[in-house]
Amino acid sequence: MSRDHVQPAPSGGIEVPYLELLARDASAEAYEQPVLLTRAEGGPADRIAALEEAKLLALRVRAELEGRRRREAELSALFETAHDLAGLRDLDAVLQAIVQRARSLLGTDVAYLTLNDPGRADTYMRVTEGSVSARFQQLRLGMGEGLGGLVAQTTRPYVTDDYFKDARFQHTLTIDAGVRDEGLVAILGVPLMLGPHVIGVLFAADRRARVFERAQIALLGSFAALAAAAIDAANLLTETRAALAGLERANEIIRDRSAVIERASDVHDRLAELVLRGGGVHDVAAAVSEVLDGTVEFTEADAAPAEALETSRAEGHAVRHGSTWIAAVAAGGELLGALVLRGHPGLDPVDQRTLERAAMVTSLLLLARRSAAEAEQRVRGELLDDLLDARDRDPRLLRERATRLRAELDATHVVLAARLDGPAADAEEEAAARRRLWSAASHLAATRQGLAAARDGGTVLLLPLGTEDSATDLAGRTARQLGTAVHQPVTVGASAPVTDLATHPETVAVAYAEGRRCLDALRLLGRAGDGAAAEDFGFLGLLLAGERDVAGFVDRTVGPVVSYDERRGTDLLRTLDAYFASGMSPARTKGALHVHVNTVAQRLERVGRLLGEDWQTPARALEIQLALRLHRLASPERR
């Protein structure tokens, strides 16, 4: 029996064969077998449909698991390479490992690395992996020739789907013959940068047409950065050894230099240990602080001196700024922050390189943390999508998924619909702004033990409601927080509080529709960048609310008068009815009630104290009359 063969599941066990397939990591084709077997056996249509649905869900889980394994493998390879770099002894071994890992993770036929030779003014093959052509392995290229020449000139990655049909770069007989001999078709090249200078190119290539994904280009760029760092470290070691060989100074200078090198080695070991045990950016800063005998802090990009930070990012070196040193923390051209060294203005070159290495390790840790955060955001969004779209989810499974995300579905929640209201120059900028909104909403939801997902051109959030909070307070606060995060007005409409979401997930969709109606009302009323719930719109809230809360509206509008009459046995409600029926004329009101006009005045004064001084303004008067009529309709004895 083959490894992927499965027996049909017994009745009532639809998920069993797929759990078994997932457990043993079966091929995608094997997931068709339970359906095919059931059809062949003449199984009922509902069971076949259930198997089809379970198959699709299992394939989604399988794809997610494969994606996570792939991301784990990529991060592991980067960390292993960083560890190799931290303990660099043999440059060839490190470069060979980088090229091997790049080829393995990108799944290409060939990977290779070229370096510039300033002495001969050309470029040569330094390391190849997967190559079978001796001519290709011994290629020397003139400066500016081939795809590598285009990468070196522009200092940017370039991809060609079909090398021989691509006219963007200079073809030569020598290069084309080598590429043809190797049988390459699709080639990706990324630059090896030392500061602003290109010292070589790292390539990944296939012997068939292929489209490289953005994540694969970024991954190869990360390996290129590590390769450049390895070359730089090797050059530094070479320079140090050459300098030591020629030194004939006193023992004191030798001891000083030895102490510096020992300090650099110490920090390399510490950084490698931090990476392996999952330390954070502040752990890196603390370790470097001890070694450099100064204070090292990680700061956000906007908190560091802009000019010094940009210079450090462009040159790839730590830059002195007054009495401090700034080392940019960057990855793939993106500025992630900076390491700032204080209390050590006279920094030794080796210590300067140590600070730079710490910045590079910090960038790797930040990328890893970002990858983990994005994965959690996607999982939170998927759970909220299921609550919004599915009507037949298992409450137990919903609770388990929510618990893993530290969200409590049995608590009271509010569904909020959020949308950007700032102008966008074009579709690309608008899409980027929406991604920023989703990211900010996901971060807010994670910190508040809620959920967030992108939906209908905006974002929907499910947030728990505090005991002393209201839906209005939560909507306003969320609008301010998201607007501050994305630097753009964000309008937020909130639903009424909802409970018991795991058992009744359909209430989430109803609440979301109510939140969207509130959002639309805010925008129509010119209140962009504000937040509100249905209860904030007076009688208009009756139309916006998913559930027509008539009693709540009456209580909010004339509740104090109703309570006063019930406690004191007074007749303020009837006086209000007569007052509005008489065109708000005290003289006509006293005739309708058969009381003195002073009695009417006293009663209306009491109403003003109960409802507020603005109760006779047109807007309030309209709401009060509607509330009186609804109260009368709900109280048969008053008709």
C-alpha cells in the first residue's frame, strides 16, 4: 500500500482521514482519495459535500504549515549565516555556505557569486553551486557587461525571465556562451554592497523560465548583505593581520590592540548567543554596551539625528554625531531604526565595526519579529473573517482559536468599522494607506485582546468593552489612535455592545452592518475623523441600529421625567404632551390641562432641570416629541 493511500472514514468521522494525511505530511494529491473512495462506494451526497469542504480546509492548513516551515527555514538559514559570520575564520567556507543556502531556499538550479577585481578592472566567479559547466565556472566579465553589469550600475536587484531575449543589458559573446553552456534561462541578481560601492553580485538562476517572487528577491538580498559583511570582515581580518605582521611597536601597543580584538570577538560571541536563544534588540544593545564601555540604545528612525542616520545608512558604517555614534539599522533599503552609542566619543575602528555588526544583527532580529507579528495578524484576521462570514462554526473551536490569540469571545465586545478619510494621490498610495490602517488596527487589536481584519476598503475591529466604557467612548478613542498611527483622519462607526459571540457568531455580521451604517452617517454629516455609535445620533440612531432599541431611546430622551413622575406622582409627562400639542404656548397649555398658567410654568421649569436647559431647542424638542409618542404607544394605559 502506498504511503498516501487512505481508508474511507467511518460515518461521522469526516475529518479523520484528513487529520491522518496532515499528520504524516502527505502529498496534495492524496487529499482527493477520501472523496474519490466515497463516490466509488456510492456514498450520500451530503457526505461527499462534507468531505469536499474538509478537503479544502485541510489543504489550506497544509499550505499554511508549508509556508511556516519555509519561513522558519529562511530565518534559520539567515541566523546560521549570521552565526558563521560572527565566528568568521574561513571566508571561502562562509561564502560557499551562503550560496548553498540561497540555492536551497529559493529552489533554483544554480546559485553563484561574482566579485569585482579592481586590479584587472573586471569581475570573476568566486563561488558557484549547482553549476556543471567548466566554462561558466571560469568566466571573467568586463565591467558593465551582462546582467551583473546592470545590477552593479544601478545598485538594484534585477530579474530576467529569459536571459537571451532580454535587451536591457549588454550581451557579449563570452558571457552568452557561458550562460548557454550552463543552460540558464531565468536569472536573478542582487548587489553586494559595502557602503555605496558594489563589490560583486549574488545570483540565483534556473534552466527554465521562472518568475521570482518579491519575498525571494528580498531573501537573496539578505544573503547578499551577509556575504558583503563576510567579505568586509575578512578584509578587516586581513588588514589586521597584515598590520600586526609589520608592527614592531612596544608591548603596550600590542596589548592594547589585543584587548580591542578580544573585545570584538567577545561581542561577536555574545551576539551569536543572543540570536540563538531568541534575544531581542534591547538585549543586543545591552551586550554591546558592556563590551564597548558606553551606553548603547536602540531608537526608532524618527528619534535619531536625521542627517547622521541617512549618512550611516548610505555608507553602511557607524557615523559620529557630536559625542555620540549612530549606526543605521536597515534591511533591503528599509530604515528600521538606529543604534546610538553615548559616552564613547573616541571610538576605535574595531569597536566601530563592532557597533556596525550589532546594527546588522539588530536588523535581522527586527525582521524576524516583524515576520512573526505579521503571521499573528493574519491569523487574527482569519478568525474575525470566520465570525463575519460563517454561520455554522463550532463554538468550541472558535473559543479555542480565540484563546490561542488571547481573545475572550464570551466577554462583551463592540464591532467597529474604520475607514480612511484623507485624500490619496493615486491608487498605489491609497492601497499603501489601507495597508498602514490594517497594520495599525491589527496592532491595536493585539494590545487590546481583540481581532482586526481588512474589509470593504477599510478595516473592521472586534474589541472588548470595559466595564466603565461605552461604545461611543471606544469609537472615539479608536478613531484618534488609528488616525495618529497612520497620520491621516480615520472615521470609526461602532455597533451596540454584543455578547456570546462564540455561540452566536451571526451577531458579529449584524453588528458590523450597524457599525458601517454609523460610519456612513458620520461621513454624510461631515464628521470625518470622528468616532460614534448609533446612540449618539438621537432618533436617527433608531434607523442606524441593527436592533431598534426603542426603550433605550425613550429612556435616554425623557427617562428622567418618567422616573420623576413615578417617584413623586406628578404629571410632568402629560404637561409635556399638552405643551407640544398647544404649539409650545403656556397659555393654551393651561386651558388644555385646566390648571393655572403659573402651575404650567412651574412644571416646565422642573422639566428643564430634569432634561437640561436646551430641551426646547428645535433638535431636542423634535427628539422629545418622538420619545413621548413612542412612550405613549408602548404604554396602553396612557392612550
